[in-house]
Amino acid sequence: MPRPLRRLAWTAAFATYLLIVLGGVVRITGSGLGCGDEWPICHGRLIPSFADIGTAIEWSHRLVAAIVSTLVLLLAGSVWWVRRRTSPGPSRLAYAAFGLLMVQVLLGAVTVKLQLPPWTIVLHLGTAMLLFAVLIAIAKQLTPVARNGLPPVASPGFAGSPAAGAVVLVFITVLAGALTANLGAASACVGFPLCNGQWIVTGNYLQYVQWTHRLFAYTTYAYLLAWALATRRRAALLVLGLATLQIVIAAVMVTHGLPRLVQAAHVAAGAALWGTVVYVALGSVPAGVRS
């Protein structure tokens, strides 16, 4: 496949990662309405005054979203163009990425117009994560790892189902974390790893939301640990290492009163974990199925 197309796919994937992280910063700093309820303009202008930090953060998020949109549009157009002239051409996954982008843009507009209801924010993040995953899949398909240029084959010690299970668990855990944060439940449980010193929570619904997120996180970590111990592959160990980092960041965040910088690190590590587990799972698909 043409090298520029491969570079475009990886650039779009990396830009989407930055978009997810910056979206977390928007939430953490309370900048979701930094441009008011206007979309796509900001305070009546395409480029507003940046006297207010919330406006600057929200506008920066929108700018990165515009960059991602441009990259995905270019990728889909380039794939269409190459497919017309090459047989077999690159995967049609770029068209799926474009469709997810349209849904993401619509959800972004709805989120602003409805003034940030939690359900739209969680859907917005979920769509961004799916877009990130599809872009990684496209980039990996276009990236030869063997000197003969052939696509990668499955690692003998990996099975598709354990990797797929890891993807599902990480996805659910990240979305549960987003719901926890956007419902204001991040501080509902004091202490770590228990919730207010309890294994069985007896409190308000915010504590149940926070504890449910933690249970998903613990389950996911136990699954990744078992996966790494069973396969002893570098990829599984890398995923486990990122999950360990995420758990440590979460513990620091909870025990130190939710400092914003640590919250941002939590978002960044979570997005990195998601991208990595998707990348590893794609490499675990049997070669005949993938082709």
C-alpha cells in the first residue's frame, strides 16, 4: 500500500487519541460550555477571544476535532481513489471511520445544544473510542511488518477470544469511568481500593456508580493479569503494564482529592490502554480470518 496512505491513517489515529484526551481535559476543567451553547461557532465567532481559559480549552478541543475530521475525510477519499486503481485495494474500513465521524460530530453538537447531559457525553466518548479503534485497524492493515511486505500473521500463543474479551472489558470500564465522572460520582468513594472501607456499599446512588466502575476496573485487571500469565507474550504484558499504570493513577487520584493533573493523566492512560488493547487484539486474529 502507498506509504502516504499509511502515514495518513496513523496520523488520524494519533490525532483522535489527542482528541479523546483533550475532551477529558474539557470535562475536568468544566470548559464544556466555554463557547456557550453555540456550535460550530464560539461566542458568535469562528475564532473567539481567549480571555477566558474555558473558552480557550473548548475552542482547542473543537480545533482538534476539525483536524481529525479533515484527516478522516482525506483518508476515506484516498482509499476510494486507490481502490479505483488497485486490485485488491485497501480495506473499506475507512468508510466506516467516516460514518463514525459523522455520528461523532452530530453527538458533539447535540451535547453542546443540550448543555452537557451525561448520557450524550458518554455516547460522545464511546463513539470517539470506536473511531480510534477503527483508525488503528486501518493503519495496522496498511502497515507491513515482514520484509516481504505481507500482512502480519497471528502469534502462535495468542487466541482471538481472550484478546476480544480484553477489548470488551476495557471498553466497558472506560465508559463506566466516564459516566462516573460526568455524574459527579468521582468523589463518592473515599479511600482505595475499597469504597469508604466497604466491600458491599451502603450509601447513595453515586457511591454505587463509583463502586460499579471500580468493580469493572478490578475485573478487567484480573482478566488482563490472567491473560498475561497464560500467554507470557510481550503484547499482553504491555497491556497489563498500562493497566497497572492506570490503577496506580486512579489510586493517587482518589487518595489525593482528585487533582486535575492526575485526572488528565487518568484519561490519557485510559485512552492509551484502549488503543493498545485494540492493536494487540487485531494482531491476535488468525491470518485467514483477517485477510
